[in-house]
Amino acid sequence: MFAFALIVGGAFVAGVAVGKTTKDPKFITKSDAKWDELAPGGPKIANLAGDYKKGAYIALVTLPSGSTQPLQAYSSDVEAVQITGTTGHWLKGEDSSKARKMPPGSYWLMPAKQEHVSTCDKGTECLMVMFQKTKREIVPAAGAGSGSGSGSATKK
């Protein structure tokens, strides 16, 4: 039994050593990122890791200064860290006076299918690092029409 464990353990260690790959360092500046416009004049997204169109990802996301994203929900949980600007988020059934303000350095999680409105205060573009364990998919809010799943922005 000991010999079998030694052989299996040795094979495992050898396999890990042989299969080990070294990733090269990765550096992406905001200006070097490949940006996709999610809606004309609205939010933009740039993959940092993974691919938001295919599966799990980490991305930079911008909202224009003074913009409001319509009532929407994500198909799976979304997490974000605010980098610049201040976003506000309120849930369906609430009004903007209930907005949770997220200044730079803030973290937020929006659970799957939680209908909400998001804004970017006037003065500075809002930049966030967004994480999602599945592809980015917006589900239409009840009564909000079919929507394209990409969201659109309106200026305040």
C-alpha cells in the first residue's frame, strides 16, 4: 500500500511539475484597454481577464458623468470596486433619495436578478473594476420592454 501511495504521489508531483506553466506578467493601462461601447454615448467595458461576452471576467467599466442607467438586472451576481467618480444605486420600488452612494474605494455587490437603477454623479466619469463569474448578461426589468441586454444611458 505504501509503495502504491508513493507511486501515485510521485506521479502527481511529477505531473504538477511537468504541467506547471509560468504566466507572463500582464499590465493594461486604461488607455491601452480595448473598449467596447455597450450603448451609444453610454457605458463602456474593457476586459482585463476572461471575456465578458463568453464567461467569467474582470473588466474595467465606465459610466459617463451625469448619466443614469435604466432599471435593469443581471443574470448572475455582479461585484465591483469604484475607482473614480461616484455612482449611486437604488432598487426597484425605491427612488433616487435611497441611492447608495459609492465614492472611490467603495465595493458593491448586486445579486442576480435584483432590479436596480445606477447613476454616475456629474463632474467625473465613473470607472469601476467589475467582476462576474458568468458572462455579462442583463435581463430586462419587468415592464421595461425587451431591451438588448446592453443597457443605455441618459444624461441627468
